Amino acid sequence: MRWIRTTALLALFGLVAVAAPARADDPPPPAPPPAAAPDADAARIAAAGHSLKWNWTPPGRNQRFGHAETLVHASLDNVRRLVIDYPKYKDLAPSITTSKVVGHQPDGSTDLYIRMGVLNNTISFWNVTRFAPVRAVDGNEVIEGQMVPGKGNIDDSVVVWTLHPAGPDWTVLKFDVLLRPGLPAPQSLIDEQLRDSAMDAVNSVHDRAQGSKDVGPYSG
């Protein structure tokens, strides 16, 4: 009989424990972390379904650049590795015929000799561009190259790579390029050459990093 009473009491207390409401001072269960919003640049490029190009004057500049951008299904590390592979810059565009590292600076900058042909290779331009080390700017990695004064047969040249991760194994890649040939030429012709060169550059990195030409689909 004592065993029966003990069992009944245990069962009763068990039911009470199950039915008892949580105390007011019990902490609420933790909320699940919010889902990360898709990267706006990546979503915009993926919606277009291809790399984008145009001409513009970037903030802080006073010259018109050619601009292009793309979405790469590859990690930031893999994309950066191709961007800073300076000896292979001749692979960035059909117009580039030579790319050769000719010096290194104490701050980690790299001097690159570049020769290119324009107007169906009727004119050849060359210069030495000094690429500064990668720097962080507003959540992006920026790699900028500036022509070394006096080392080239053009007036000026600037290139700027901008890249940032857009989720696991996704990278947004942008490229801006300026070239002042020092020869009289319509701005429309220079604009066309610059934006086409920018597009060639981002597409070259995209295709080699990703292993295909497709852009998107992207889900963040």
C-alpha cells in the first residue's frame, strides 16, 4: 500500500510540474538571428543577368572614367588573387599586348609596365602604372594604380578595382579606368574605349574566377 501511495504522489507531482505555467521572471527563449539581407549591388547585377558598363566621373575625381561591374560566384580571396596577378594583366583585354612587373616599392606598391593598342592597333600606348597595396574603404577592398609621371607616352592613366563579398562564395567586382592619350580625340570615342576596356577587365576576372560566363542567379 505504501508503494502505491508513493507512486500516486510522484505521478501527481509530475502532472503538476508539466501543467505549471512559466514564471513571470523566466527569460523568453532567444529569438533566431535575422536573416542577412541580400547585397544590393549583387542583386542589381544579377537582375540584369550580365555585367554592366557606363561612363562617369567618380566622387573626388574631375575626369570621366570608364566603369564596369560584375557579380562573381567565387570567394573574395579567389577574386582578389586574380586582380593582383599583375604579370597576367595582358589577359584582361585584347588591347593589352604586354604586362610586366618592373619594380617594387618599400610600401609594398608594384610597378607594372603595360603596352596596349587602340583603334585596331593603329596606335600603341605604354606606361608604367604603380599599384598601391590593397586598402579597406567603407566595407570594400580597393586596389588603385596610378601612372608614374614621365613613364609613358600618354598624359595620364588611373585604374581602380573595388571588390566586396556578397555572401558565401559571392563577390561584387567593380573597375574604373581613365586614360588620357595626349592626342586630340572626340570624348565620345574615348568614352567608348574606356567603358569597353573596363567591361573586358571585369569579365576576364569573372570568367577565370568562376569558371563560366554566367552571371547569377543570386540569392544572398
